[in-house]
Amino acid sequence: MAVMGERQSVIFKIDNVEYGIDILQVNEIVKMQSITKIPNTPKYVEGITNLRGNVIPIINLRTKFNLPSKENDAETRVIVVKIRNKPLGIVVDEVAEVISIDEEKIDKASAISNQINDEFVSGVAKLEDRLIILLDLEKVFKETD
């Protein structure tokens, strides 16, 4: 149970960098699915998949963040999230854990990374020897409607 001032986050890795998203946005985490490509979509849209009867778009965050592509492997996961009440699958290198982050350990986002557009970042959590970039999924996917 999250205490006031704590944020439950799903932590995942892309290119050995840890990112976090609010657990309340996560529906489920699944292994990589077969994906049907769709023509004339942005490069970061992998395609669509059928997940238990629901067709959901699959987005590759590596491509979205302009990172080098990587072959999917045994650790690759699809995090199914809800953005503006629509399901969306995001491909990540691996899902690490679910943790509670004390709000006091979160710095506001300010030009923290030249790798990803910092408008996508809601903050950076400082935990002992780790930095976790907290993403604002609403902003990451604002133009995918």
C-alpha cells in the first residue's frame, strides 16, 4: 500500500537506462507478441497485435527515443498501458521491478538527458546508486492519436 508521498512505479530498462512509469497506468506486462506491421505509420509504431481479443498498437520506445535498435530477446517485454482510455503496448528491453518511490527523492525534470526529449520526463528518482527517469506517458504519446 502506497503511503502518502510515495509513488508506485514499474521500472524497466531501455539501453541500460532505467525508466519508471506510474503503476496505475499499467494494465499488464507480457512477453513479446507477434506483431502485424501497418503501412504509413511513424517509424516507432511497430504495428498491432491481438492480445486476448483486443487489437492494440505496439510502440517501440527505443525508436521513439532515437536510440539504436536492438533485436528482441528473452528479456524483451511489452508493457500494456492505458493512455487516454486507449490500450497501448510499449516495447522495452526488460522489466526490472515494481517499487515505491518517496516523492522527496524525485527531482523535477530539467535538461537531464540529451538522449530523450525531456518534455517526456516527469522527474528523476534518486535511489542510492540509481537514477530512474520517470516518464509522463501522456506526453510521450500525445501525437499518436
